Amino acid sequence: MYKHLIIEKTHYDIILTNENNINLIDFGDMCETFVVCEPAIARAYIMLDKENPIESAANLIQGYNQIYSLEQVEIDFIYYFIRIRLGMSVTISAHQKKFNRIIIILLLVKNQLGLY
């Protein structure tokens, strides 16, 4: 399987556009990984809250293949990469929730002690 640079998550506040250009301003989530990870990550999220998630995922891959054709081995593994990404999302979310609670407690203690 081939590797290239991808941005793991794209949210609209990092994309700037004008008539001639598209610019990304956040490279913190950029990494070198397998090409198949890019459509797998997109598929993982495009399927959420959809009435027909399989159709949504199929449309995404069809469009992706018009620009960059996946190899058969990548197609064979994409299901596993989607599951890995969703597992990572659950784990990261749980970690952030715990971390956010700690920050809130520290801020409350700091406020109670009069430390600003």
C-alpha cells in the first residue's frame, strides 16, 4: 500500500478559499500514512447520522476513485481502517472528557483560593 501526507480531520475553520485558491492553515493533524486512511477517515464520519450510511459511504468512495484510484488491497482493508478510526474517536473523546473535568476542578480550586 502506498503512503502520502494526509490531514486526519478537516473542519471548515481551517480552510480558507478565494476565487483562485484553497488554503489550509492548520497542519497539526497532518501525518504520513497509508493513502487508504484518507477515504477511510472521511467514510467513518460521513456515515454518522445518515438514513442510508452505506450509500453515503459508497458515493464518497466513487467520487474519491474518480480522482485517485484505490488499489484492490486498499479496498480490502478500508473496512478495518474505518473501524480503527471510529475506535480512536471514542478513545480520544473519553480522554478529552476526563481532561476537561480536571481543568474545571483546577479552575474552581484556583478561584476558591483567590489565585487568578
